[in-house]
Amino acid sequence: MARNNELKLIEQLAQAHAARQNASNLGASLLECVVAQVELKQCNTCRRVKAISEFHRYKRRKDSLRGICKECAAAYKRAYRETHSEKIAAQWRVYREENHEKIAAYQQTYYTEHREEIIAKVLAWRKHNPEKINTNRQKRRARIAGATVGPIDYDAIWLRDGGRCCICSLKVDNRLEWPDPMSLSWDHTIPLSLGGPHTQNNLRVCHLRCNSRRGVGRLPAQIVLV
Ligand SMILES: [Zn+2]
Ligand SMILES: [Zn+2]
């Protein structure tokens, strides 16, 4: 019996060690792990004994660690996100509305700093997905063909919108070229996919990044009628 417990403990130590190795890549052997007196802790959920580096910090607990291991915490978070997707989306919506300027400023910095990287990613994706591009182009053509189409004076739209993005309200630099995330893009106020017309009144100035972020299924609240 005692021998069995011993084997179990060794197995648990090995598991903890593997987890620790994965996380930190220290490459220490189990013996080293024991000799180095790596602190271990049992997870309240999966009951496995793991190195304390496998637990998130949590100040309110006596040992300053969460009771459940990182793996279980991630699984819990995933499950929560799946069952509460609507609630989370609603919270985000409120947050976005209340922090519009803060988010815009953050995004501006982010896109300026990661410009080259984003452009390279877009170009690489396009290079590897010619069929998807083709399908998307056809879909867009079909949508425009199915929509009410009117004469469009793009310069007039630019002047009307003051060269500002309809989504983040920041200036658009029309010298930047596609696929620069900050380059000029034209957004359908009411998306073509929702029956919006392809006319001057339904088009607005926006950044490429802001336009592609919105995607389909945007909320009516975000639509500002011109
Ligand atoms: Zn666990
Ligand atoms: Zn924008």
C-alpha cells in the first residue's frame, strides 16, 4: 500500500515536472526538480499535483496562488466564454461606447507601430489564398449587382466627411496606399449584405483597418445615417 502511494507520488511529481518543463523550458530532471525543492501544489479541480509555476498568482489566497491550475483556469474561461457569449458581447459593447476615444487612441498607436508587420501579413495572406480572394471579389460584385446603384463622386464624399474616418473619427491620410491599415477605404453605412445601396449617400470615408474590423453583423447602433 505504502509502495503504491509512493508510485503515485512519483507519477505526480513527474507530471508536475513535465508541466514545469513545458512552461519554463528549464530542462531540469525530476531529481533536480526534487533537489531544487520546487514547490508543488494540488489543483482543486483536476486534483493533479503540479509545480507552483502552473498556477496563476492570486493575492487574496494564503499562498498567493489560485486554487485551480492554469490549465483548468483556461478550460473554465473557455467554457464560460461559450455559455456567456451574449453577455460578454453586451459588456464589450458598453465598454466600447464609453471608451471610444481611449480605444481610438490605443488603436492609432498600435497601427502606427505595427504598420509594416500588418502590411506584410495581408500581402502574405493574399499570396496564399488566391481562391478566397476570387470568391470574395465575386461575392462583392454580385452584391453590388444586386444593389441599387447610383452615381458616386468620391471626392464629394471625401469633402463631405472632412477626410475623417466614420468609425474612429480620426483623420485619414489619403496618400497612404492599400493595404496600409491607415489607408483610405469606403464603407457602406448600411452594408450591401443588408440591402444597402451602392450610392454616394450610403458611402463614407474610413480607414481600411476600421472598415475590416467591423465586418458583417455590425450593430444598428453603430450605423450613423448620413
Ligand atoms: Zn487543474
Ligand atoms: Zn478609423
